Amino acid sequence: MPQNEYIERHRKLYGRRLDYEERKRKRKARAPHKLSQKARSLRGIKAKIFNKERRNEKIQMKKKIKAYEEKDVKKKAEPTPEGALPVYLLDRDVTSRAKVLSNMIKQKRKEKAGKWDVPIPKVKAQSDSEVFKVLKSGKSKRKSWKRMVTKVTFVGENFTRKPPKFERFIRPMGLRFKKVHVTHPELKATFYLPIIGVKRNPNSPMYTTLGVITKGTILEVNISELGLVTQTGKVVWGKYAQVTNNPENDGCINAVLLV
């Protein structure tokens, strides 16, 4: 291994810290404060360059927000039956502005915000000790960096395991699931559908990345066989569903489709 890749080697051998995801999130949250502090302290040409870059970023951000904003639609106002219009208004059309927002943009906003009308709003928190079982590796007592996942998990089709020497999180084959029983609340029918991925586990972002499925987890499921169609005539492929049972106890995953 090249001399300068010791960090990558250490990561392969021992994995990342358990609080890596949390620290990353906090660093991201601190970024705006750091930027504002930098903007206040810079002077001269550096300040000019920094402010120019920041201005360009803000312009792009405003353009994106504007794309999602409500569109102004002009429509002709109904003519008033009684009372005459003033002379200066006779030669122009009186229009009223109406706010129109398409369903697709509403749906996109909802998904971006991650706010769904979920059947289970409050979920029991799962601690690391419940989800992971510590495994000893090697003869020495201090080498206990491996973790066995004791909950039901989902891994993608083209997933390949790391060599046992470098594997930090072990997801047993017996607890891996590819399909889920999804109940449609309006149709009052249940379908056995394949899972596309784990969208969000409310307990921890780390559980989401590992694909751990517990009660209250939001899954993305393939509903193409249901034959649902959008307003434009396209077949709906993926939709979100929330897990309503404890899969590790029941041996199957039950979920409700988020309509």
C-alpha cells in the first residue's frame, strides 16, 4: 500500500467511529455560522472574491426556489353589472391574479421536506445495544470493533460483502428481506411488493445507510404492478410505505402505503 494511504487502510481495518454520522451532521449544521464568521473577518481583495462567490450561490438558490414557487395566472375579472367604470379604465382589461400550484410541485415539495402523513407518528427509540451485537475478532479482548446487526435489513441486488477481515457491520442472510406486504389504505387491499430501498429510519441516519428495518421505518417500494398512473399518463414506479410491525419478531414486513 502506498505510504500516504494510511487513513484508508485504518478505515478498512477498523471502520469509522460510531458517532461519525452524527459528527458529520453537526459539522454541516455549523457550516453557515462558519461562513458568516468568515464573511465578517475577511478584508480587501479576499472579501471581494468571497462576496462575489456567495452572491452567485444566492442567485442560484433563489432561481431554484422560484421554480417551486406558485405561478401567477392572469384571468379576466367578471364585468361589474352595476356602476360605470371611470374613463381611464375603459381602454384596459381588468384582470385579477390567482395563485395556482400544481399537484406535482406540491408532491415534490412534500417529499423534499420529508413530511408524510404517516400512520405511526411516534416510534420507540432503538438503542445501539438493541440493534448491534458486539463481536470479538482475534484473540485479544480489546479487538471488539465488529458489530452484528440483530434486526431485519435490506441490501440491494448488486451488493457484495467485504472480506471478513475488513467487514465492520455484519448483516445476517436470515434477516435480509427483499419483499414487503403493503396495504393500500384506500383500496383496502394488500400486495406483496419488492423493496427498492430504505428511505428513512427515524432512529438514526446510520440505520438508514445500513438498511436496518424497524417499526416506523419509511421504505420505498416498487408499485408498478398496481398500475397506478400519474396525471400525465406515466406509470408510477416507486412510492413510500411505513412499516407497521416488528419484522424481527414476526418474520415478515407489514407496511402501509403513504398516499
